[in-house]
Amino acid sequence: MKRTKEQVRISMKFQICLLSLLFAAGMLQAQDIPLSMEIMADMPTSEAFRQRKTVRDFRDEPLAFEELGGLLWAANGYNRPEENKRTAPSARNAQEIDIYVFTEEGVYIYMPKKHMLTQIVKGDYRRIISEQKHFAVAPVSLVLVANYENMKNFDEESKVFYSTMDCGYVSENIYLYCAASSRLGTVACGGINRDDIAKIIHLKNGKVLLAHPIGVVDERANNNRELQNPVKTKQQVTPMLNQKR
Ligand SMILES: Cc1cc2nc3c(=O)[nH]c(=O)nc-3n(C[C@H](O)[C@H](O)[C@H](O)COP(=O)(O)O)c2cc1C
């Protein structure tokens, strides 16, 4: 559902007041960042399937704060919290796929129950993910990680087998959200530095699986896809994360 600029402004004021209250009440840590639930991708599903594709060329432009919240929710958020179920299916509902968010400012983990980011480490680690050129340009990269702590009742082979499959659903959700946004692009990347990433995120029991650089499609390089839906808000991911800390 799209909102007017005025509605977005009022909503931001409300969010800032709410944040101040939550910090004051000790319910949030300084490194916690609540995300927007704005879904900025509302084209018909049939059109999103038509538009779904790999994009490797991004503009030097940040994502809007609302885009990141909508993207993470679509990727693997709770769509049926009362049933403990999410937008992506998982074998035995293990829900083992965690999403780490790499930005210029730091590395965060997506906390889907609270729909917020929690900071893991400060600093720009985007280029560590992979030497592939798209990671140097994309403002945000999502890294999908199997958390084996949620798979204690799986044998070792099944942990790898099922988490790899479950990761594929999250990856496709990311692709479809980008397609439906008419603005964002992404590429699933298996050619990544898994050991280095595991160290950065302090992974103890799990496996780094796949990464998705996300950016605004560079239509000069991807000229077969027109930008139809430029984002109107000026709120961008990096300044927003700065403000909220
Ligand atoms: C599991 C997986 C791993 C991939 N790894 C890479 C990668 O490391 N680098 C890359 O540029 N593309 C990668 N791709 C993207 C594929 O090359 C791309 O999906 C394929 O060429 C089909 O294009 P399409 O997605 O536009 O249909 C990967 C795709 C998948 C599904």
C-alpha cells in the first residue's frame, strides 16, 4: 500500500517518538533499529514473475529506509505470527535461515519477530563478501545463513540438504520483491567468501549459504528494464541507521 509524502512524514514522527519511549523504557538496545513495514512493491504477481531476473549493475544510490524493511519482511518475515509462520517455507518449520544485512555503516542481523535490525559489528564489510564487482557498488547486501541451532533434530546430512533448499525460497522472495518494486535489482551469489563472512558475523553453529547484493537498477546497463516507480521519500538507509543509533 502506497502512502502520501505527508503520511510518510507523520509516520516517521510517530516512529521517532515511539523509539524514544522504547529506549527510555529499556526495551530497545542502542544498536537495535526497528524497520518500516511499508511494502513498496505492489505490482500484480503475474507481472512480478515476468520481471524477475538477475541484475548485476546498480546505480551509486542508497536504498530508501522503507524499501529495506519491506524487502526483509518479504524475504523471510512473519506473515502469520499467530501460527509462528513466515513468508518463506522451511523444512519442519525449522526457520533456520537468518538474514545478515551488510551496509556502509555496519553488519546487522534481521530479527523477524520484532521486525528490526540488531547490529553485529560497525564498519563497512561489504567488499569482504566477495570479489565480484556488484558487491562494491550495491548499497546493501543480504547474506543468507543457516543457523543450525534451529536444526538440532536434523542429522548432519539433512541440515545441509534442507537448509540449502530453504535458503532458495528466501532467495526467490528477494528476487520477486525486487522485481515487484520496479526499481531494485539483485543477483543471488554463491561465489562468496564463506569463512571470512562467518568470522565477521561470529557464526558458531551454521553455514553461510548465499548473498544478494541489492541496489537501484542501473538502467543504462540494464536497458531492457525501465524504472517505473522512483521512490519519493528522501529517507535513505544509511542516514536513517545513523539517526536511530
Ligand atoms: C544458487 C545460485 C548461485 C549463483 N551465484 C552467482 C554468482 O556467484 N555470481 C553471479 O554473478 N551470479 C550468480 N547466480 C545468478 C545466475 O547466474 C543467474 O540466476 C542465471 O544466469 C539465470 O539468470 P536469471 O536469474 O536472470 O534468470 C547464481 C544463481 C543461483 C540460483
